[in-house]
Amino acid sequence: MAAKNNDADTATIAKAGMDRTTFDWIGKGALNPATLLKVPPCGACHPGSGSTEYIRGADGTAAVDGDGNYVRLDTDYAELVDLGLVSESMFDGDLFPMMAASSTNENNTGELPMNPFEVTGVIEGDCLLCHMPSYNFGARFKQISYRNYQWAAVAGANLGSISGKIFDYTSEAYNNSKDWASGEWHWDADPTVSYASGIDNGNIVIKGEGELWLKGDIFVSSPNSAACLRCHSGADSKKRGFSWAAGKDVHFDQGMDCIDCHGLAGETDSERMAHNIGKGYARLGSVRNDLDGTNAFDCDDCHGEYILDQHSDIFGGPMHLDNIACQTCHIPYKVDNMGYLIDMSSGNQVWMLRDGTTPRWAGDFGAIKEGFVWSPFIKKYDPDGAGPMPEKYYPYGAKASTWFGYVPAGKNTIQPYILRNVKAVYDGLKSEMNARTVPVELVVDGAGEKPNVSDTEDIVAMLNGLAAHAQTPAGGVPVFVSNEAAYKLDGDTLVAAPYENAETDHNFSIFHNIRPAAEALGANGCTDCHSPEGALVNTQITDVSGFLSTRDIETNGVLDEAAIEANGETMLEFAGFSEEDQAIMLDKEQLEVVGETGSTSECFIEALM
């Protein structure tokens, strides 16, 4: 999201200096299943209030007025200026409608306002999003995409029908995914609401002299899992291969709902009324870290009394339970697809799924090759012990990426380029590139190609092009990030650079889709893990560009094992085991000897413990 304050001038602001503003972040999206087009606006899944209702102050947090009240985004622009919350410049990180300002569509009507929220309204907190089982999420989705923000809740709850659209998609948006965001802006539309349909369907009842009341039985006090999945199914499927359905998790099969574990956090009724949903732990993400570990139940809370007894016969002691999370063994495989690789080298976000196929649109993330299963990558979380999760080995959805960034002068941390700027440079150079695409297998359509930058000369050309781009600050150093390293130019030569946060892996911890105990790692003995075919040799790709450009699709299929081995690391390699200790870990007989005599190297003990 764009910074609150932006000092760029009008010539460069839309193309370089600002990322998506709050106004565009809420509503930029499109839905047209007929043409495989589904780009949800971020505001669709956010339940309202917060950043969809209140403006930021100079420090980036919610602003308050002199009386200590939060200031709404739809406050009169002149009043916002008086409060010192916006400048006379139009380029406010909350208010600036970048898409509308750059639109030259001849069918636009009305004058572009300094504060577009005065026209669209804001999205207030919507209780019915969770507490109404029949809530129409698609209707909410559409109104937000139309920038009819204040009417989204009415449509979602089936309380009425809305006439008028502040933004309407052109035929190109529906027929050409490359122009999915194109449309007409009607700042004079003045949408209206009719509650007749809500009265007819019984969601609204008339009381007294024309008073409209919500019918009480459309509410439920405790949301079911379907309400949670409206937002969480898509995001968590992409991150972790998550699904909540029969046969996918033993807890689902026992009739449990999400809130049975993820209830309201807090010790008192007033604390729980704050509606902070109890969280577990996650390696990635920094949303409400203060709620980490507040879910109502963890494994130990339900199973703790007999966990040690149940496992002692198999493992012979507490070492495994002390160092390995329960989920690591009890989620031995997954049967739903997951985003596996993210190639952003061309300025496009090109995904490859866990089964090796490439999606055409968001709906493809739910597809998977028949019979395909995959095993999570086992990794030790937070070896220095400073993070929120207990220091153990956990299962992860291995995910890797490749991207371009820059290092500001005097800094050692990489800032990613805004993707539209990378795409602009790529589009200007692709006709002269040695290899501007890589072969892929599309989920449905089969063989195809997707844009990619992996040839060394092409990377050099991109870095030179980005160096001249307006987003690169004076003295900034463009870099290419791949294989857990950053590469910069030394003349015309590509060299590795020791910059911070040159990370390509984005591994999301997995805590759901627990399999029956009979399928857990160890149920068939030590060799479920400690063998050359066991879980300890699960591999994650680290060099996305290397894998995509060297894999042999025709001979070895989309998941070319030789290319994975050459461009990835096994769990044992990633954990830092020496080659000698790796051999021991994969040989049950040697391991039993080591367990009696002690390891031959400190690395073995340090990595294991």
C-alpha cells in the first residue's frame, strides 16, 4: 500500500512513486467467471471499519481529532486539511484515486473529487458478514468493485437493491484479462438503494410508521465454518494447500467448526466483545502478533494427558515431542493444491502450483492433477528462539520467488520495485531478449508460455533499464533476487551482493488438514522419516529462475526431479546437517548406534535440537 505522504511530482507519481492507495486497495478488482476473470478487491474480505473506514495520520496509524475520535475517510476534504491530515497536494496515500486520475476514458462523467470517499462512502464494520449464514458474498464483492463502498453491506445481506455505479467495467475488462481493470468513472452517479427486495424476501420487516427493522432470525450468535471460509479458503489454499471438508481433516470429520478452536480472545466478556479472533501461530505475517497463541485450544489442551503415553512405545522417549511439532507428523501429506513458485521477474505475478501446473486465474488454485499428493517441507522455526512460535520443527508449504528490487543509497536492505514499473521495463526490452518466456503447463489448456527473466544477459538489461527508471532513487542500486541471494551489476557483469532480506523462500506454516493417526509419520516405523525415501529428504526449490529455465517438461514432466534437486535443498541440507550426519539420519541402523554412543559432530546435535 502507498505511504501516507508522497512528495513525488505530477509527472512521475502515477508511474513510479506510489503503490496502490487505500482508495484503490479497497476496490480494485473484477469478477467475470465466464472469461475466467476473478481478481477480488482487497476490501471484499476485510469486514469493514479499520483501514476501510478511517484515515491515517502522518505516522501511518488511525488519525484522531481533538476530541479523541477516529476520523473517517469520507470527512469533508476541507476539514481534513484543517485537521492537518492531508495536504493541499492531491497525492495522499489514502485518498488519491490513482486509477481514476490516470483514466482517459471519454465516457467518464463528473469531476474527479479531491476526496473520492465523499462520493463512495466508506465500508463500516459489517457484523452480518460473519453472523448471517445466507450472506451474499458475491453481491458485496460487486458493489465494492463498482466503488459503491457504503452500499456493499446492504447488497451482501440481501437487504435491498442498488441502482447506479460509480465505476463500471468496459467490455474490454470482461473480454480481455490484460485490461481487466479498465472502465468508466461516474462521479455524478449518486447510487440509490431500494429496500423493496429486502422486505419481499423477509430480511427486513416494517414496524410502525415506515420503520425498517432487520428480522432477528437472519442472525446466528456463533458463525459456522462456511462464514470463515468465505475469506480464508482462497488465501489459505494459495499459501498452504488448505481445505476444510469431509475427509480432509479429522477434526472436520468429528463435526468441529473453526470457532471451536478459534474463539474470541479474552478472559472477560468485555474483552471478548472486542471480537479479536483467537490465533495460533504463523511464521509469516505480522497482523496482530499480540494475539498469537490466543486460540481456545491447542493440541495439548485436548490430547495432552495421554500424548506422552501414546507415543512412548514408538519413540522411546520425549526427544521427538520436545523438538518436533505435533503437526509435523500428523500432516504427512496434502491433497489440495498450493502456490509453489512465484515468478515476478517480468513484473507479472506468474504462479506455479504444487503439482507443477500454472493457473490462468484465481479459480485454478482449486484444481489439482488427479491422484497428486504432496508432502510438506519440514523446517525448524526460528532457531534463535526470538519468535512467537515454540522452537521446533514444523511442516511448511514451501514457496519460493524471484523478483527485482533496489537498495537505497547508504542502506543495506532491499526495497521491491512496484510490479507495474518492472513490467514497463520488461515490456520495453522483451523484443530484444534472448529468452523472454518459459514453457509452462496451464491447469486446463496444457502447454503454454509465461513471461520470465532468467537469462543472464536479459537480467543485465533489466537492471540497466530499472536503473534509469523514475522509481530508482538517486544512488539506488537495482538488484535481482533469486536463489536466496541478490545480484547487482559490476559494469556489465552480474555479481552476488550481500544485502539483507535477499530471500526467495516464503514458507507458510501448516496447522490444518490433520490426517488419521494411522497415517502419521512414524505409524509405520522409523523409516517413515529415517530412510532415503523418507520425509527428511523432502525438497524445496530455492532458485526459481534456475528451475524454470532448466527443467525438461517434455521428458520429465512439470515437476522435473533433476531440476528440483539441482535448484533446491532437502530438509536435512536446509537444517545444516553435515553430509556425514545426513547419511546417519537416513540410515535407521546407524542412527540407533549414534543414539547410544553420541554424535560424531556438534552440527548433528545443534541441528537436531
